[in-house]
Amino acid sequence: MRGPQDLGGRMGFGPVVPEVGEPLFHAEWEARALGLTLACGGLGHWTLDESRHARESLPPAVYYSSSYYEIWIRALEVLLHRHGLLDRDTPHPRRLSADRVPQVLARGTPYDRPLSTLPRFAIGQRVRAKNTHPRGHTRLPGYLAGHVGVIEADRGGFILPDSHAHGGGEAPERLYTVVFDGAEVWGRDGEPGLTISADLWESYLDPA
């Protein structure tokens, strides 16, 4: 789906202004929002891709009027409702104890997977990002759909978020770094010399 987060090339949202010496959190509640989201994710009822899809599926009016961590909390509410976790009497045997949090966060969640298939594309090959508009989750930016780029690197196999976000299994695919020329994507209004690098799954691409 092309949710409200897919803003590439859209005008009228104002500049991105980096904040010098920006703190990790601007208010105490933001730290709590992050901690609560991570703690609930540790219950194991949803995947990273499902949680991302929940944030990106918020109505545009809600998404655009919310701060970064407000978006996280609103999406967490959706996930808790969806998985029936708001009943305080429901047991959650996968609770993560506080002493294990640093270990779990340091380990992370590897998303790379081995593949038995040969790559469909070669480094240096021209490819076209498919012009598709899926109803479910996708990591193909809308502004790249239909445009031609060049394979820069083969990253190996990774879980396909389009499947993983909706309970369809990991369905690992080969991931490529594809470089697009700014003029190809933005036309004559693009910044001269600009290139865009995107990590795209094999099913997102066709030979050009």
C-alpha cells in the first residue's frame, strides 16, 4: 500500500531541519513510548513488519498530525487490540524480565536468510521497479515504481516484508541495492547529480 509515510517527491510538507545536538528524547513520555513498544513487541505476538505496517496504515490525517512517538503509540494500540492483549487477566508467558533487556536488544533480530536459488539479476544490470499498488505492506517506495535503475550490490536473502507483515511466513527473497539517477525519477525538476540508492527485493524488479 502507498500509505501516508510514502512522501518521496511530494511537496508542501516543509523542509527537513536537522537539530544540532538533538537529544534522544524531547520529553519523558517519548522514552516511555519507546520502552512500552519494545516491551509489548517482546511478547512475540507480531513481527517487526506487522508493527511497521500498523504505523504506516494509520489514516493520513492522524499520521500527519502526530509526532514520531505519537505514531508509535497509536500503532501499538492497533496491535494490542488486534491481538486481544488489552485484557489484564490474559496470561503472557513470554514476558521479558528487565534484567534480560540489554542482552535481547544487543542481539537484535536478524532478518537475513540463506537461499538455494541463483540470483535473477547481476551487478551492473539495468532493472525496472515494478509499477504496482499492492493493498498490503510493501517496502517498494511509490516514487520508484516504474523507474529504471542499476543493480549495485547483491545483499543475499532476507525475509520478504510483504508476506511477513500479514502472517504469510518469512518467504525469503534476494535483496539488491539498486541505484536510480535523480533525473530518471524526478525529471528536469530533480537536483543535478542526485542519485537514489534503494534496497529492493527481487520480486519488486523486472529486467529493463
